[in-house]
Amino acid sequence: MLAAAVALTFGLVRTAGQNLAARHMGLNFDYLSLPANFDIPFHTLPWATSDSYAWALLVALANTLLVSALGIVAATLLGLLVGVMRLSVNWLLRMLAASFVELVRNTPQLVQIVFWYFVVLQVLPSPRQSIMLPPGILLNIRGLYVPSLYLGPASVTLLPVAGGLLLLAVAVAFMRRVRRWAALPGLAACGFAVAAVRAIDWPVIGGFNVRGGAVVPPELVALWLGLSIYSAAFIAEIVRGAIEAVPVGQAEAARALGLRPRRVLLSVVLPQALRMMVPPLTSQYLNLVKSSSLGAAIAYPELFQIFGGTVLNQSGREIETMALLAAVFLSISLAVAVLMNWYNRRVAPITR
């Protein structure tokens, strides 16, 4: 099988080389240094139309990582909630959770993303009639306006210290015997982060638009909702199956000791169920990251929309562009898999 795979790969590469040579072309990645000459409407990294294609790849990668990280966090929390509701003794909660799971996982993910973008977000009111959400958040057809932070001169020193303390808190939390001390560096990190903020710019309605704050575009919101809700339906079933796999005697023993039902769930059942959740959760996280490419359907500037669309059309380098896209997505997926496998080894039950 290995020999056959190597032979097939060699044949494909040789055929591609011959076809390129017949067209007086060759594999060349020099085009990455050329100016892009197009705009990226939403970007977390600095961007100008004179920047190169290589920098466009990094900007699109940052957008992909942003929506993927937001989707993983939201899908995990929502999936955990719905999974617990699926086992509730309350008939209404149980039926609501079951209906949510069956409705979401039996409709195409692309349809759901388009639904959130065109049916929900595109019918929101104009900026002058923005929906006000606490604390000081405005929602309208142009996006979600949130408060932005102005960092003072001390942020150059305080923010790295806060980041280091936060990493220390995470590391301490994984140490079994001193886990109770993890809150100390975490609280210190929050204090340093707050001290680095000089002022808060709140969005306000002014004239025909919203002034101040930072805007989250509707494309990002729709893609985030679509990825999170779709993945949450599958994570909910993973949570339900893992909880049901915990022996019933564990919960009965905890109740016999006088623990309340919520404490039984949080302290006895879920920690044991987590050990069985991690492997299937890894697959769901990888699917979510790869599904971020569906953002091209609603013009969210992620990797596939920017590099596999605009850059490919302008440069005419189909093989090089798609090879880079495949390599980037492969690298992201492998990084997520390595992290989850490491965590799985940390929490896996020790058996003989």
C-alpha cells in the first residue's frame, strides 16, 4: 500500500510537471511577493492594498483562526448544556434539547450559515434603530458594535506580564496537587490586563451611523453562529453518551453521601465522562476548523475566500495556491489534533 501510494504521488507530480512544461510554465512561488492590489474588508492584522500575497495569506489565516476559536468555545459550551438537558428529568427540557439536536444535525451546515446571514442578520434595523444589548453593545444590519479598549503606555510592559501569568495559571491548573493555587496567577493576570487599559470607547448612535467602539461584521457573526450551533448538536450527543457511560452506581453513591443533584453532576459524573468525550470531541473540533471555509458563501474573508478565490484568480497559479491552502489547513488540523491528543493522555483512565 505504501509503495502504491508513493507511485501514485510520483505519477501525479510527473504528469503535472509535463503539462506545465507544455505550457511553458513551472512551479513557482515567487508570485507571493507581488502586491495584492485588493482590499480585505475585515482583518485582525494590519492590511493595505499594497501588501503582498504572502501577507494576504497570513491575514486570511488570522481570520480563519479567529472564527475557528470562537466556534470551538461556543460549540463546546452550548453542546455541554444541550447534552445535559437531554438527560434532564424535566420532560419539557428533554424534548427541547432533543428537538434542537434533530433539527440542527439533519439540515445542511451551509444552509444554516446562509440562513443566519440572509434571514436573520440582513433584516436587522438600520444603525439609527440599533438594538441595544448590555453592556453598551449595539446590534444592527451593519454588524455588532462592541466597546473597544485604548491601551496606555504601560501596556507594552503589563500585557506581556499578564499573558505570562495567565499561562502560569493554566499550567498550575493542570498540576493535580497544587490546583487550588491556580487562581492566584489568574487573578494577577486580570489585574495587570485591567491596569494596561487607559480608556474604553463605547459605541453610540450618532446621526445615520454608530460612532466609537469596534464593529464585528455580520459575516463573522453568521459564520460563527452557523459553525457553533451545527457542531453543538453533535457535541451534545457526545456529552449525552459519555454521561450515560458512567456507571449508575457512581451517582447513586454520591447521592447516598448527601450530595445535591447539581454537585453530583459537576463533581462526580462530568469529570468521569470527560475522559470519554475527548477523542470524539477532537473529530468535531477538526470538522469545525475545516468547515470555516464555508464562509466563502457569505463573503467572510477567510483562507479559502481570499487565497483560494481572489488570489488564485489574479495570479493564475492554481497548483501553487491550492497546495498552499491544503498545507495550511493540514497544519492547523495537525496542531489541534496534537493538542487534543496530549490532553487526552492527561485525562485518560489508567487501566491494566
